[in-house]
Amino acid sequence: MRDAIRESGRASLHLLSGAAVALLCYLMIGVALFTAFLTATVIGAGVLPESVLLLRRLADWERRRTAARTGTPVPEAYLPLEGPLPARVRTAVTDPGTGRDLVWAAAQLLYGMGVWFASLVLWAPALLVDGVVTGLAGRRPVALPLIGRLADLGAEWSRALLTPTPAAARAAALAARVEELTATRAGAIAAHGAELRRIERDLHDGTQARLVALSMRIGLAKRAYDSDPVAARKLLDDAQTQAEEALAELRHVVRGIHPPILTDRGLSGAVRALAASSGLEVEVSVTGLADHAPGAGPEHADDSRAAAPRAPAAVEAAAYFVVAEALTNAAKHSGATRASVALVREPTALRARVADEGRGGAEAGESGGTGLLGMRRRVAALDGTVRLTSPEGGPTVIEVELPCVW
């Protein structure tokens, strides 16, 4: 009996909050009628999107109430109210979710108050009946559970009215996808612009300066050739040294665009080379990828390539730069001496995981540094995902998933 009273009390609180929502729906319908009048007169069209947002918040509250009662979330599907005023008004009017929420608000007035009043009427006789049944007959309560069924009935009605239709869900998902692609496209353009500026800076500050100095050395050597052959030979030696340094700078710039080692040895071999030169003790594991490790014979390389085809070049490059950035950050900032890299081929994706045993504390947001931001933008441009886990005290784990077709 005590359990039945306790459960009926919880159900009554749910019904009471539903009655409060019904009163707010009464006010919301008045707001909707007033908004419709202002919109019809054109001068108040700007009120419409704000009223629709208010209606969405009220419907979201009911979704949370229903989910708390039933234990199952109620999905939502709305078109984003963004852009200039005409676009927002058009979206507010044409969004199927607006009409669905209005129907729910009108129905909530009826069943929200109805089930609440029914529970009030039921409480006294239920206590009397169940008191007799439980006290004299020793049976389980039969009337008090009806209050819980009223609460369940109201929750099911709310779920039925607020659950979007498949067409509305697809339209909202498409709109969200377009918004996501717009953001990732902007990030890819920003990353591309930053990459171009980096290449320009490297060429200007490094290679171009060395080529200018090389030209000057050769010019001085030509002038001194007849009068001072020894000095001319010294200038030519210096020019040769500067030419070699300029070639090294150019190779560095080329590696920043697309590392040749990716083409020669594949992603697994390139990552092993990164691990060897990172300054850390790095354990590399490769699953399902062609492994062109140093020392592998050509026959073995051909067999591995046939058994495990390579990912597209863009995917390999993104995974390579993610691993390079993660190992660089670990070596510079984490204080770690050990790290691990895992490359896993999945049916529809390439997964890379880099972990270090450092102090942690890396930030995942926009303030996480240009390296992490560039990593996120590079992966997002390929519709991939980045997950960073870095609690204070470590470890730091970066997991990247890049969709691809093998």
C-alpha cells in the first residue's frame, strides 16, 4: 500500500506539471492568434519567428516531461530559424514542426487538464477501496495504480502528438546536414588559406632568401674569377652549400604539402618514420592496412598491397598530419617519454588513435591551439570526427575517424 501511494504521488506530480503546461498552452494559443493577426498586417511579421521559438521551447519542456515519465526520449525535428527576417518567417510558416506543435498545444489543453482532474476525483475513492482491499483482503492495490495509468496515458498522447513524421524528420536531418557541411566547408577554406600562407611564408623566408644569396655569391664569383681565382673558388663552394640548403628547404615545403613518403611507403610506413623521428618511444600498431615498413622486400610489399588496399590519398594525408601533429604536441608540451599510435582499417572508415602518457590538460575547443584547430578542420573537411580526451594528469588520447571507401 505504501508503494502504491508513493507511485501514485509521483504520477500526480507528473499530472500536475502537465496541467501547468496546459495553462501555458492556453496562453501560447493566445500568443499564436495575436501573432497571426500581426503577421497578416505585415508590420508585425518579425514577431512570428520569436513566437515559434517560444512554442518550440514549450514543446521541448513537454518532451522532457514525457521522457522522464516513460524513460524513452521523444525525438524532435525542426528546421533552423536562421538568416534574414524573410527567410526566418518563411521557415517558421513552412516548417511541419510548427503545425505539429500547435496541434499538440490545443490538445494539451484538453487532455492535460482532463487527466489531472480525473486523478483528483480518483484519489479519495482509490484510498478507500485499496485500504479495504489491502487491509481486509490482503490483496494488492487495484485503484491507486489507475492514477499512474492516467499519467502514462497523458505521456503517450504527448509522445504521439510531438513525435515528428518520417518526412519531417528527414527534412530536419537534411537541414542539419546542410548546416554542418556549410560549417565544415568554411573550416576547410580557412585551413586551406592558412596552409597557403604557411607555404608562402616558408618559401619567402627560407628558400627565396637562400636563392637570392646564392645568386649574389655566383655573381661575386664571376667578378673575382679572373683577378682572384682562389676567392672565386671559395665563393663557388659557398654557393654550392647554399644551393644544397635551398634544396633542403624546398623538400621541407614539399613535405608540408604532401609528404613523398606517403606515396613511397604508404600510411603505415610514413607513420613508422614519424614515430622514429619524434623523439619519443612510440609503439605503432597497424591493423588491416598495407604495411610497407623499412626492410620489407618488394614481393612482401606487393602482397600486402593486394591484401589490404590503400585509403584515398586525401584520407592518408589527413591521417598522417593528425599523427604528426599529435606526436609533435606530445613531444613539446606533454612531458611524456612514451606514446602509442594505432591505425585500424574498418569497413567504411580509417581510424587513427594517438595516446601519450604525459601530463594531459589539452583543450579540445577553439582555444586548444592552432595545431588542434587545424587538425579538427582538416578532418571535418573529409566528414570525419575527432575525439580528444585529456584529463589533468593524463593520459592524452586523440581518436580520429575518417570515412572512406576501400
